[in-house]
Amino acid sequence: MRNLCTSLLESGRITTTEARAKELRRWVERLITTARDQDLSARRRVSEEISKPEVVERLFSNLLPRLSERPGGYTRIVHKGPRLGDAAPMVIIELVD
């Protein structure tokens, strides 16, 4: 889940299965809500979950100013269709602007 959080915050949009996206939504929303404090403690708590320091910096410098007025709902899940190999439902999860 930490790798998925890092990838989503790094690129802004990823394709995954529906079950993983629903769980990922909980993780990312909690991380962004924690980061909204924008103090050293929040930065350290977010750094524990996100493995790349440049993604943490991008979250605090680029994403938080855009998401600061939103009370929640920072992600969107769009259904894509079944995966060819095993027909698992695929979705695109993205950050809302």
C-alpha cells in the first residue's frame, strides 16, 4: 500500500484493481489530511509512509495548496473495465484538482 501511495502522489493517476483502489483511497486521504497541518510533525508522519523524499516535498509544496480548501474527497475512482487475463475489475484512481 505504501508503494501505491507513493506512486499515486508522484504521478497523480494510476491504474489498479478496484479492491486495491478502494483501500488506497483510505490511505491517501488520511495522508493528505495529516499533511494539511504543514508542520514538522506532519512532515515526519507522512515521510514514514512515503518512501521517496521528493514525493513528500511535492505533496507539501504543490498538492496541498491546491487541496487546502477541500474538506475531503481528494481522490476519484473511475471504472475502466475488466482486465484481460483474469477479468478483475480495473479502475483508474486519481487525485482531484
